[in-house]
Amino acid sequence: MTQESELSAEALMDLAVTLNVIFKERDQLEAIFKFWRNPDLKIFQMDKMWDLRNRQYLGTRYDSRKGAYDWDLSMKLHDRGAFVIGRNEYFKWREKGVAFEIREGIYDIPNKSIASGLLLRHKGEKIPARGYWGDIVTGPYIAFGIESEEKSLLKTRNGIHVKVTNDGPSSGASGFFFLPFLCVRM
């Protein structure tokens, strides 16, 4: 075997390994899309996942979570300039995971796109688990609800914002791709 044929055989082997990885990733994506399309609401119970995430984050402060929510809003968001986030909106986000309600309604369909998988160890064995391990403190408000080119949305009277963060995304970004995902229960 010549040196040139050895290199080409090595290149083909690398390509084969790469194709196997690509097929593996494609299979993983297909599984994710099937999970998203599954109409069974019991397959991913976001209300339970949200509560578990809250309990995990707050620990012993869970029983006094309203005070913890108020502290986080005041010290983590308002102190950094996010005054347009209202107390009631923020508390609803922290308690139930609902953000940017466009209209009054029941948000009972979980947003499966925020589910993530993790391999957990239990008694030495790796067990796959699906859950929500994302941010519950800041929420989507920083990315979608505290700045606007529309100055009327940021107007204040007596130090209180006239409009709330729900008015921002629904007025200017209604055509934005992610807005329908934000309006369902997170």
C-alpha cells in the first residue's frame, strides 16, 4: 500500500465516522420533533416541572417564595433598569411560567420546545430524564419586553409605567417567530 492510498483510506474512515455522527444527530432531531408533535399532554407536565424547578432553585425559601420573587424583581431586575416589568406580571411568570399574555385565556398547553434531556445517575446507573432546567428568575422579559423603539410603550406617570411588558411584544413583534411559543405556558 502506498502512502497516498493510506491517506485516502484514512480520509474515507474519517468521513464514515462523520456520517455516523450526522445520522445519530439526525435521529436525535427526529425524536425531538416527534416529541413536540405528540398531542398527549401527560407526556410533559410542565406545571409539575415548573414547580420542581422552583423548589430546586429556592430550596428552604420555597415556603416564602412570594418574598423571594419580590426580592429577585427588586434586586436583580429593577436595580438593573428593567422597571417596565410589573410586579403582577413577574409573579405570574415565577409562579406559573406564563409570560406575555396576549389576551385573557387559559394557558394550559405546555411549551414542549423548552424541555431538555439529561442523563441522571441513580444508584450507579445513568437514567435519561426530561425536564425543565432553564432560567426562572429573569424570564423572557429582558430579551422581548423591556426596550422598544415605540416610545409610548416606555411612558411613565407618577413613576409608574403606563404600559406593561405584555404590551411591548404584542404591539411590535407579533410577526416574530418566537412570539407564539412565548404565549403558551412555559
